[in-house]
Amino acid sequence: EVTAETMLSEMARVTRPEGRVSVVIRAVDIPRIVNAPLPEELKLHVETDPKFTPRAATTGCADASLYRKFVGAGLEDVQIFPQFITYREPGRIDQLARVIEANLDLGDRKVWCQAVETAKGDGTFFIAVPMHCAIGKVSNEGM
């Protein structure tokens, strides 16, 4: 986590005029998508609880403020496109599932583990993590 304005200013400074600056960062203000057969209340909890994704530094840009910061840095033709990265393969998805599991109480943990095994068993388990993405152009005069 960095000071976003400083980061963007430095990225723009070292980019040639008409060059592009781009940032892709996990989004802490958009719910993730967890595809597992969970009760509605538990599903909402695992998709939106901020403890499951460490919060960005107060000076960071892991939320929609990224787009204002691009414009504030003097970048032009700013393209804004929130995206999701979908994990299905063993490894990262297992790590994400363990983080979610570790933050649940004992009763919810049992329901979570059962739902994950069910979804894995039928080949439909995934976790989609939201990302904020932006591209901006350095002005013709440079920065």
C-alpha cells in the first residue's frame, strides 16, 4: 500500500508524453463472488466482510477513488473498468477459501466447508475477486 497520489505522479513523470499509465488493484469496495451453495445470510457475509480482504491504506487506491486520483494526477482520456479475477484452480482458491474459513465462527465454518466440498465435487466452485482498473494518457506536454 502506497500513497496513491505520489505513486500516480511518479508513474506519470517517468512515462513519455502520450504514453499510458495503468493500475490494476484489488477492490475493497466491491463484493467478491463466491459460488458455493450457502445460506443467503452466510453468502452475503463471505462476499462482503472486509476482514476477508485486508483494507487498503487510507492513502491508497483500492476503491473507486482510484478513478478520481487518475484525473487529479493530470492523466487524460482515463479509461475506467472494474473487473473480476476468477479463481478455480487449486492453490489460490484454496488460500482464499482458508482465509474466509478462518474468519467464520464454528457453526458457519462447518456450513462453509460443506458448501465448498459440494461445489468442488460438482465442479462449480469459484471465487471471483474484484479489481479496480484504470488507464490514463500522459499529456502531450508530459508531466
